[in-house]
Amino acid sequence: MRDARATTLKASNALLYSFYPEERLIMISFIVPAYNEELELPSTIAAIRAAAESAHQEYEIIVVDDASTDATTKVAAEADAQVVSINRRQIAAARNAGASAAHGQILFFVDADTRINSTHLVDAIAALEAGCVGGGARVMTDGVIPLWGRIFVRAFCTIYFALNLGAGAFLFTTRRNFDAIGGFDEQFFIGEEIYFSLALRKVGRFKILPEPIVTSGRKLRMYSAREIFGNSLAVVIRGTRAARSRDKLDLWYDGKREDRGSL
């Protein structure tokens, strides 16, 4: 079904979102999936707002609270973000719920622990104007992380972005393209950004922006090298079976957080 939709869309570039002169002030929706992100969320929302306003774009910020037990909802509301509440504990479902509530012609998916700037916004819109169907951006981590973590991130990013895949922390596309590929595949609890990237690439050109977004390096601070590599290897060995269930995905779903004040 996805292939049929992609083929139909690819056959006519007219189906891509058109940027007519009278529509230069387009509506952008920023979708932020969140689970117990009361500490990271204020900085993320502030960065999104600053980026959108400096780029002079009409926008909305939608925080999808997926069963948080902290003050995530309160923090989002106090920051004047629209709050959508679900109870799925699944990142793909949270992103799709945000997209369902969005009014924008362009959708940006930004993780709750990720900071963007106006360059990401301007370059992403330029890529869409040039005919790209969507994309992502390179990644750098915040704070102090151990040497093994720095080596791991550099090696991973070198390989991953060379494959022209978008990182889940930051993805963008048009509403039309999102609907055409069916959004994020909710069969998967991890790796959904890979399938999302591949689905968009069947439609047209997928762009990785050179300006890196800044995302939290907390996992590399909170978990040991053995835990990171062990969990990652287990997922690789089990393949898609591992991605289809939350079981044994504690590294991604245990909800462990750090106090930003301690960094």
C-alpha cells in the first residue's frame, strides 16, 4: 500500500506542496513528542519559538504528552504550546498523534531534548522549495560525555548520515507527503525514523541538512559503554523483531532522566 501511494505521488511533482508567491508566509507545525520531559522541554520550546520567529514564519508548537508522570503537560501549557495527550508509550504513535492535530502545510518533528535554530528552519524550507520531499539534519550532543561516547557518536553519524537517513530527533516534510506515506509506522517502537526516511525516499529526494541540531547526550552519561553497546547489539541481532515490541527496549523506554542542573 505504501509503495502504491509513493508511486502515485512520485509520478507527479504537482502533488508535492507548492510554494506560490501568495503563500510565502506558510504555516509550520512543530511536533514534539514527550515523556517525562519537564526538565528539557522549556529549552526545546524556547529554541523552536526563537527559530520560527527569527525566520518570520507563522507556526504552532504541539507537545504530545505520552503518559508522562511528571509536569510535562504543565510545562508545555505554560510555554503556550498546544498539548495533545495520549497513552501509548510509543514514539511513532506520539508523532502521528501530533501530526493529526497539526494545521501546518509543513511538519517538523523535534524531540523534546533537542535544540534547533533558524538555519534549520530556513534550510529545510529551501530544500522543500527545491523539490525535496523531506529530510533531517546532522546531530551533535550537548554537555560532557565520555571519550567512548564521543567516538561512538562520531562513528555512528558518519555511517548513518552517509546512508541518507534522518535521525528521529529532527525530521521535516510536507503535510501532503506525510499523508501520502501514511506517517510513522506504528509497528515499530524504535527505528521508526529509518522506515519514515525510506518511505519518503521512495517519493523523491531526501535532504540531510549540514547544520547539526543539538540533542541531549544524557544516555551516554547515564549508561555505561557496556549497556549502550550491549543493547544496541541485541537489537541488531534480533532485527525487526526487536523493534516491534517494547520488551527488552529499556534503553529507549525506561524513562530514566538526568537533572540538567547537575551538568
